[in-house]
Amino acid sequence: MLSILRCLRSFENLAQCIHVSPKTQKLTPHLYNYFKPQNRFIPTRFYSNQNQKITKNAPESLKYFDYSHISLPGSPIDFSLDDFIILPKHFTHSEQEFLLNQSSKKLKREFGKQVVYQEDHFDGVIFGYRECHASHWGEDEDKVMEIFHKKVYNLFPEITNWLPAHILDLSESGGIQAHIDHVEYSGNIVAGVCLSSSAVMFLRHQDNSQFYFSVLLEPGCLYIQRDTIRYKFTHEIPVDQAEHMFKGELIPKARRISLLFRNEYEDVHDEWVLGKI
Ligand SMILES: O=C(O)CCC(=O)C(=O)O
């Protein structure tokens, strides 16, 4: 399974799979539900986008977004910034510690006691990392699943078909180059639990890399890429410490563990992505 994900991850390989014609693209009824205010499954106070209704809590969440490169004249308009969501401090300190501990144990069972990072992914997307799928969590499985349900799965009542969680351990010198997760490997949601250190993630429009926004992902946050951002924007975490600038501040880079949650691929996503309907 991992090798499938790996070989499909490269952005170059994806280029021909993710052609979306802005003229023909429409939201399927299924996906459209996410955009209807009454069906939003995350409280609106967490949203931030260009046409947002700012609620009293918005400045707190806006702290984590830098939109200064996203409103250029002539920029593409085939997306919604609502489709990248950050829930800061979503996990308590004890939940973070517990998940970190469980992830380290799982990585140890998978790779042995010695921590050896792979220098680069064979497709050249990830550097200085270890990763594995985690469908089983050993003796504390029930507690892990309880947290996943409470803090991740329950935010998406319509989704029942989750792939196994994926653990990514990036070393201090590691990073992830710009890519879009393979569109036929998983569905329209990619949710990430951030543990142990902060990172700056850049999201660039697939047709114009100068057209981007960045987000500050602090430990304890949950972030969600969905629909237009998941399909039309690449995401990256720079290898180079100097590039971890967020709103003029250098964010120190350290070892970081993330847990990634993806729903299964369905034809309905495919139709939307390929602009068939
Ligand atoms: O670690 C993260 O938050 C991002 C991981 C990622 O880009 C990926 O697994 O495709």
C-alpha cells in the first residue's frame, strides 16, 4: 500500500491526472453540501477566506494564515480558501503527548529501535523522513481510536470510509516538496494532526506557483485540506530552515511528527476533479 502511495505521489506524475477545466468544472451535489452554510461541519469561527463573514473569533484563526500572495490581479478564481481549515489547539497537551508516544512506539515496531531517516523518497518528494501506515496501535488501540473519533472522524459525519492513518516522521533537516496527493489514491479530504514542532506549509495554485498562501501549523492543531484546495493546490514544507518564514518571523524547524487522515477515493471525486459533469 505504501509503495502505491509513494509511486503516485510525485507531482510531475500527477500532472496529467489532475486537469480541471475551470469552464466545465461544477460541484457534485455531494461535494456541494460542504459549501452550504447549514451543512458546514466545522464551526464558522474557524473559517477564513476572502469573502468571509468575520466572526469575533476570526482574528485568532487568521493568525495562522498568510494570504499576502493570494490576491494578485489576474489570479485564478477556481477555488475557495474555505477549503483549508485550521483548528488550532485542537488536541490537549496530554492527547498530544499520548499520540506522540503511540506514534513513536508504532515507528519503533515498524523500523526497530534505532532512528534512521531515509534521505529521500524515490520520487524525490520527501526528504529526511520515516513513514508508515497505522491500522493497528497495539495495546492502547482503544484509547487511540477514541481520540481519533472524538477529534477527527466526528468532524466528518458523512464520511465512513477512512483509509488507515498514516504516520510521517520528518527529521529536523527533512521536508516535503510541492505535490498534490494522488487524486486516485484517496478522496477529497486530507486532515493532518500536527505534533511535536511547528512547521510552515505553503500551498500553491497548480497553474501558477507564485500564487500561494502559507499556514503556520503548530503542535496540537488539526488542519484540513478539502475539495478545491486538496485538488488544485500543491502543498509543501520546505527543507530549508531559512524558508520557514511566517509573516516576517522565522519559525524554528525541528523534528516533527504528523498523522494524516484520508478518506477513500470515490468516483464522485474523480468526476469533479476531471470536470466531467
Ligand atoms: O506532514 C504533513 O502535515 C504533510 C504530509 C504530506 O504532505 C503528505 O503526506 O502528502
